[in-house]
Amino acid sequence: MTEVTLGWKHVAMGFEGEPGSLGGLNPWQLKWHSLAEPQITVAHPSYTQERHLMWIYELHAEGTIVKFAAGEFSNGFWGFYVPA
């Protein structure tokens, strides 16, 4: 089984476009700035045997920068992680 990347914690999941918050910012209302960092591997929070790749981004708004990882668990259903 693929190892989970250490140093990240799950903070949210839901369908694309649903209201959500990452550090007080709604990721669906802002541009995601892709970072030149390697993808991380996470365990699905409900199905811990499943592994998923997440890409690293930042949100920039109102003088705030939020670093996060995101990816689809299934079609249109997203997971969000932040540095632990």
C-alpha cells in the first residue's frame, strides 16, 4: 500500500462549488495558484484504505495566503488538506 505523506491534515470535503472554508477563504470563489511542489498522497477520511493524490495550491485574498492540497476523491467530490 502506498504510504501517506506526513505533515498534512484533512480539513474539508464536498462537492465542487459547495460553500467551504480554508483559513476563512472559500476556495470555489478564488483563483487557485499552483505551487511547484510534489503531489502528496492522502488516505480518504472515510475509507482509510483508499489512497488519493492531491496537488498543492495557494489562495490569495484580503492580505491572506492559505496553502492547501486538493484533489477529487470521486467525480466532482473534492478533499482539502492543509499543512499540519
